[in-house]
Amino acid sequence: MISRLSGIILEKDAASILIDVRGVGYEVHVSLNSLFDAPSVGDPVTLHTHFLVREDAQQLFGFTKLQERNLFRLLIKINGVGPKMAIAVLSGVSYNEFVRCVNQGDIAGLVKLPGVGKKIAERLVMEMRDKIGSIVSSNEFAPSAPESTISEISREAESALVALGYKPQQATKMINRVSEGERDNVEMLIKAALRNTVS
């Protein structure tokens, strides 16, 4: 079991980070929150990881915060929630906001997340309410990526949404609906686009 990786970031894209660990490159799938929280390319990083082995694939998922990995592990145990959906959920909401939705039975808030329908949202509330209390809560997320032009920010945000499972045309429409005041950086733009999405 690979439970933690420490190395130098070689590459970052909308869905993964490539880490050099003593000459070995590990491709790690990450949520948007962990992607934005991670340092820049060329800097050292430590990720809490979950190694998933299946008949057709071996995937490594990484998280900058231990609580996010713990939540990921709880999510993939829910019937109907696979690793792709779990990463999408963790990309669309902070840990604290997810806890709030579950504790308050906020089905409407959960169905706004990528890939989460009403049945899955109800299942999350029912099955996770008693499980998430053991995970230490934190609202802290690092500042977002370096300054970019508005067009670059929009392109990066669209790519991230496509990586989450949205169709390119849908991602473009989601980005276009976001106001100019919420386009200062990629993280702000993506979160605004997800927040404005209705199921």
C-alpha cells in the first residue's frame, strides 16, 4: 500500500500531478482542491495517497490534506460512488461544506455537485452522517495559482471541468455564466461555475 509520497512536482494538469520520487515518476490523480493547494512545478510536495488496484487498472490518488483522503475513502465505500465521482465531489466542495450538507440533510446542495443525483445525495446523507465525525475539519485552502490572463484562466477552468466529466460545450456554458468579478483566478472561476450549476 502506498499511503504517502514526498518528492518534486514535475507536471500539473487539471486532473493529476506528476511527482519525481528519487528518480521515479508517480502520476497521482487529485481533486481540484488538492491541485490548487499543491505547490508549483519544481517545488517539493507531500501527498497523502490511496492506491486503488483493479483488474483493468492501477490508480494512485493523492491529497494535500489527510482529512480529504479520509473522506475519499468513505465516499468510495458508498454504493454507486466510484473514485471518479468521489474526486469530482471533492473538487466541487470543501470538506467543511460537505459535512454541513450531510449533517443538515441538504440534498439540494449535494445534487449541485458533478455526477451527484438525488438518489446518490440521499444515500450520502443517510450513510455518511455517522461516519464523517471522526475526520478533523478544516477550512484552510492555500491561495490559488499564479496570475494569468482572463483567457488563460477561462481555458484552464474549462479543461478542469471537462476532466471532472462535463462535456466541452457544457463546460464552456458554465464558464460563460460566471460574472467578471469571479474570474480573478482559476480556482475562483471553477468554484463559481460549479456553484451556479443546477441539477
